[in-house]
Amino acid sequence: MAIHPLLRSAIIGEPYDYDTSKHCEYIKSMTNTEFRSAMGCFLTGVTVVTTAKNEVMLGVTANSFSSVSLKPPMVLWSLSKESKKHSAMTSSKNYAINILSKGQESIALSFSQNKEPFMEIDYHLSNIGVPIIKNALAVFECQLHQVYDGGDHSIILGLVTSCNKSDLEPLKFFRGKFN
């Protein structure tokens, strides 16, 4: 039985060379707005990824977050390569993924608009020195494991070293709006 090349690649750890020439006409006909609008139909939670680099605290809002593995515990998130914080965020050895709770829309907006968000929020520094946002629904403290190319984004894979959760309600994002 033949194994699909993508599955074979995942099993043996070889890179998969996807031939975009077979799909170029479709890809060229789809606009970024159409793609983004369709992706907006997927209800997500909202996270703020925080770190401290050279004693400067940084953070970005991200809804591209997912669990990857239980053994070892791993999660991923992605960040635009156009982000002013890309270099610092993708090279930080430790970071926290704060899943925001209902009512924390202003925190998500502060971090997405490149303001001075740490001046506006309650947080504390964890044992590994990364900012933890007060009243987050859940927090995953991570060590950077690997950064992968993902088109115009980088996919950041982290090894979870600690996590905690609360009984609060989640902040939801759907069709470009908080719910």
C-alpha cells in the first residue's frame, strides 16, 4: 500500500516539498480578504504571548494557538514575520501563553496595537521571569523548542514547563469581533 508523501514525511521526519504549481490558479484567484474572512468563521479563543528579553517585557496578541503533544507537553502559536516584535519573540528562550478570559478585550487590543500594554494591566513575573497576566483563563509557561517557516508567519513550538487554569469564562473571537 502506498503512503501519501505528506504522511511519509511526518513519520520519518523528512521535509515535505509541496508542489504549489498544481494549485497556483486557485491560490492566485483567492484574495487575502476572502481567505481572512473565511478563517474568521472559525471561533477561537484569544491569547497574549508574553516574554522578557534583555529585561524588556514584550507581548503580542495571537489567536493562532494549538496544543501539539501530551508527551512531552507542547503547544504552538504563530506570529507574522512583519511584526516589529518578531525577532525578539521568536528568539526568547522562555515565554508564557496567557489565554484571556471574558472581559479582557482591552488587554487583547492593547497588545495588538503595539502600545505600552504592561503599563495598563495587572501582571506578575513567573519563576522563569515572564509576565503572567492576572485573571487569565489559563497560562502555559514554555521553553522555546523550535521555530518553523509558515509562509508569511513563523510557527513557534514550545515545550510546556508549567500550566494553570481558572474557572473563568473564555474571551472568544469570531468574524473579527470579540464575543
